Amino acid sequence: MKNEQEIPKEYCPYCGKNLIRILSEQEQKKYKLRYVSEKIGVSNWDSIFAWKCPYCTKTWRR
Ligand SMILES: [Zn+2]
């Protein structure tokens, strides 16, 4: 069964880049994940309070 619709869409609010990367078949097997989000968590102690875009390096609040 195809379940393409399970992959969320997530874009950087600043540069509009798609932050969801679909993994290759090998990676999907290796990591047991279908996709990863490329945004970077900015954390304070152990809680992430903001995200950073890897493309434009701007940050935004969760
Ligand atoms: Zn960006």
C-alpha cells in the first residue's frame, strides 16, 4: 500500500525551502524512517525552543 500522504510538508518561513527530505530505500531500512526534517533544533538545556533553517540559517520559534 502506498502511503505518500503521510509525509508532511514543512517549509522554512523565511526562504521557503522544503525542509522534509525523503530518505532513499537503503536509508529507510537503516534508520526505520521514511523522511527526515532538515531543520536544526536550537536548544536551551534539554528543550528545543527554536528551529534553524540549514539553508538560510534564520531561526524561528517553535
Ligand atoms: Zn530558510
